[in-house]
Amino acid sequence: MARAAYPLQPLLDVRHFRENAAAGALRLAERALREAEDDEQRRRDELAAYRAWRPGEEERRYDAIMGQDMALADLDRFKAGLAALAQGELLREEEVRTAERATEACRKAVLAAREAAAQARRDTMKIATHRDIWREAARREAERLEDLEMEEFRTPPSPEGDDL
């Protein structure tokens, strides 16, 4: 007897496709998170290195002008250079904050992708469970029909009876 095809198989195929797509999106989100965390750590390292370098650079610049007569314009340029060093630190601090925000956004995206993947798995499982129940019911129905068919082909009892 031919086995009947599951009527909701196209839906199950779509659910499997969505589940695979959600798993792929989760992998991409996790990769983006790792990259964002790496970028954040790199920017923190750059800031720390700049903070360590800056006092020495300021000291070197002060040592270079100590004991020299300077025009007011030269002194203004010197102060502007020191301000640029301070601005460089502020710029790096802002880059760290931007990287922190990007990392946090990636963390939220990973959580959302995990939930979407879990939901896709649950949706697939619902149809797969229904398919298993349907298959069992179809198997039982096939057995019942076979039993009915076997009853139809039984030989009728002999009219003479059994005299032993």
C-alpha cells in the first residue's frame, strides 16, 4: 500500500528554511559582536597608550622651549599644540564611547537573533510533532484497513461443520 504524503510538508519545508536562516543570522550577529568587542578593546588600548604617551610628549615639548625667548605668536602655537594633545585624548575617549555603544547594540542584536532562532526552532517542532502524530494515525488507519481487507478474504466456515 502506498504511503500518503504529509499534507503540511511544504509548510514544514518553509519552517526548516526559516530555522536555518535564523541560525545563519545568529552566527552573523555573533561574529559582528566579536568584531565590535575587538574594536572596542583596540580603541581602549589606543586610549591607554595615548594617555601614557601624552605626559611625556608634553614634558618633551616644555623641555624644548625652556630657557628660550619666544615671541607671543610662537607661545600661542605652543599652547595650541598642547591643546591639540588634549583634544587627541578627548577624541580617543569619544571613539571608545562610540565603540562601547556599537558593542552594546551588537549584544542586543545577538539576543534578538537568539530569540528568533529559538522561536523558529519551536515553530518547526510544532509542525514536526504534528507530522509525527499524523504519520502514526495514518499507520494505524492503514493497519485497520488491512485488517478489514483480511476479514473480507477469510474463508467462510464449511456448511458441514466440524465432526471430529
